[in-house]
Amino acid sequence: MIEHSSQADFKQRLDEGNIDLGSTAFEEAFARMQRVSDLTGKVSDTQMQAIVDEVVSGTETLQGVAESFR
């Protein structure tokens, strides 16, 4: 679980999961992860994976996710 993570922490979590994002996708995923973290105080592994999947696929699977985890 990430709580108010830095980019280095986020990169480490991606590396641990063998997830390789290009710089643009990394920046987008990190920004989305930060938005969820700012609203909920934490980002679970499931939420992080959904964010990465959303960025990679270009879909909006997490619309409203922050509100659903309050």
C-alpha cells in the first residue's frame, strides 16, 4: 500500500511488480495515483494495478474510484 508516495516509491513498486512504463505513461500513472492518494490517504496494490492498466489501455476504469474507497 502506498501512502502519499514519492515518484521513487512508485517506481520501486512498479519495478517490484515487473511493470515497465515509458516516461509519459509513468508520469500519467503517477499523477493518477497521487490524486487517489490525496483523496483517500493511501493507494492499495489493487488500485495501483488498476491505475497502471487504465493508463496502458487508455480507458477510464477508475472513474470515481477515490469516492468509492472513502
